[in-house]
Amino acid sequence: MPIYVYNNLSAKDHYFTPDNQPTIGGGAYVREGIAFYAYPSSAAGRIPVFVYNNLSVKDHYWSTVNAPTIGGGGYLREGISFYVPN
């Protein structure tokens, strides 16, 4: 499935999602196009990619690390965004 990248110029933040909309986040994030392709579900040979959010600096981070928080607790896990080959 395609993973789209959105840009929030005022927050200087990018967001990656399979959602294909002109804008997300109440219009704050504008779609720039397809960034890459990933899988929508788990299967043999795939690992989840988690999205983390730091509300204080308005920043997102993606990682295969599955922890409640990362970055000294500043980034909170929001869930699985997509799956990639292991």
C-alpha cells in the first residue's frame, strides 16, 4: 500500500500515513505525495513500525522500537502505522 507524506510547514513536521486525503489534522498537514510502499497488516517476515508523538515540540517519530515512550519520555507511542519487511 502507498504511504503518503504530509507536511506541516508551521510546525516543521512531516507525517507518514496510508490515508490519502488532500489535508489531515484539520488542514494543518498538506499531502506532498507517496513517500514509499509498506504493508497494512502483519505477516511472516514483516515487522511493525510505530509512530510516536511529542506534543510539546509538535514532532512525530517512527521506529520499530515498541515502547510506551522514547526519547527520554518525550515521545509517546500512538500505535502501529504500518508494517515493513524484516
